Amino acid sequence: WLNELPAKSAARISATMGDMDPVALNWAMRCHEEFPPEHGEGELLPHLGDLRKSVLEHGRHWVDIDPYGTPLPFLDTAIQSLARRGIAEISATDSAALTGSSKNALLRRYGARVRTDGLAHDSGLRVLLATVARTAARHERSIEPLLSIWESHHLRVSVRVLRSVEGANDVECSLGWRVACPTAEEISSSIESGLQPETSLDSLPMHCFLPLSHPVDRSDKRISGPMWTGPVGQTEAMASMTEERALELCGPSTIEDDPVGWTERDFEYERRRVIRSVRHISEESGVIDAPHLILVDELASWLGSGSPPSPSVMAEALRRAGHRAAVAHYGKPAFRTDAPWDVVVGTSREVHPPM
């Protein structure tokens, strides 16, 4: 944070970095001391010990949980430590569990099931958000997701946590189920619950959400959840994450006689990596509350149209038709839209006719 924040913001930061391994903590502090923020602002304090104890020593405005494996052991105390309004960022490297590959671990840790299809990582993020939301509700707090990302081997969610009894009471309004290959009856229930836009039932969507109150057969392999069914990000926060802003904050400037031996090519590669890390986040911000996250490979297979359409072409065509749509920041080619499913189908056939 201190390296990536402007000097004026960093000057207000007193950050505590905790770890139970003295070697790891020492290495981290040595890196900070050898490569301090260029502006020289901010304070970083090391703490050797268990986060579950140290985090409660005083109120926090921002807690970042980045453990090896599941974040579950640290969630409860992290939420308790936050001020009336705070930010929690939670990383999970037990992605095999959260995405349904390790079914027993997923059920044991998170009390959920996830279908191992193309949306498994999105489902995993939503299961993680549901877990955070329920943890917050136990402490009379509610959450607002700011950003949810799947990056390589880990899933990460950033949420605003607010002290709100009313919000905590309503937590189940944002929880539910994802159904693959839904029936017409399930689509109708999804529409009635406000989780799906009105659409003709002549062509059924690949997936839909159902509210938590909807009866489901937990042994049905089409069912994933319980999970968060609300937006997985916040428009304003995501809109600020442009490629230009990311480069300004995180992109390294070329240094002659670099102490770690980087060449101009290394610096350029790192700048490209920074750009890739935020690609499509800002443009997706305006449609992050939309119900459809559609993988173009699966769409082509579902419609029998041969090769998949371009996500950007689909998004542009749907926008021309008056709907919100954008290429998704997801690990597989996809777009997000609020268009009814029959419009998505019609648009796909227009831009990429069946073979």
C-alpha cells in the first residue's frame, strides 16, 4: 500500500504487518527497508504473532487477510476489529475447495457445493462473499462488495463492512443458489424474485440464480451454493481502476543501474503485467450488478453455433440494442450484461450465425 499510494495518502497510514513466522516477517521488513516508498511517507510496523489476537488490540479501518490456504480461521476476529465503517480484503488460496474440485473440503469449510463448470471461479468468489456476509451478520454488520477477482491460484474479495443491525438482519436477501441448465419453472421463479430479467421461455438460459428460500435438492449436481447473489463489486470503486491509474500508482519507472539488475525489457514487462491485472475492470463497473456472466465458449456450445463470438463484439452489439454490457474481468473470455436471455440469443445469432 505504502508504495502504491500517493504521498499525501500514505502519510496518514500506520500499517501493521503480522506473521507467526519470524523468518518470513524479517524478510518482509528487510525488503521494505531496502526498497522503501519513493516518497518516504507512511509507517510500517512488524508484529510477530497470531493475527487472531493482535488484530483486536485496537480498532482497525482496514484489514487485509492473506493467509496460506483458507482465510476462515481469521475472519471472525478481523470483522470484530473493524471500526463502524471499515474495509476487509480477504484472499483465499484454497481455490480447489472453493471452486468445487475438492468437494469435501468445500462442504466442510464453507457449507456449500459448487459445480465444476466454466463459472466455478465466479461461484467460488460468491461462496466466499456469502461466508464473509454471514460472519459480518453475526456481529451486527453488513457488507458491500467492492471488488471480487480470480487471479491465478487465488480468489480475493474486497468489501466495505458497515455496522448495521438492519443490514445484518437482511443478509439472506443477498444469498441464494446458482442453477445450471435450469427448468422453465426455475427461470420463472428467478424472474419473480428479481434475479433474472423478463425473458421468453422458448430458449432457456444456461444458468440462473434462485433465492435462498427456494427449495432445492442439495444432491442435485446442477446446484451451486449457498452463495452471494448480489453484485460482486461496486461501480465507483471499479471505475477508478483504469489502466492509466494502475500504471501511475504501480507501474515501475526505468532505473539506470537498477540494484536488482532489471533491464529496460524487464521494466516494460512489469508495466504490461500491471495493465493486464486491471484490464476490463473499469469498463465492467457499469454492469457489475447485471445478472448474466456469460462465457462465450459455453454460449456457442449451448446454441450450437460452432466457434464462439467475441466478447467485445457481443458487448458492443448489446449496447447498441439499448442494454448494458461489457467484457468481463474474468479468467475466461466472457461478457456481463443485463439484457434478457432471448435478446442475448438473438444478438449472438446476428453477430455469429450458426454454422
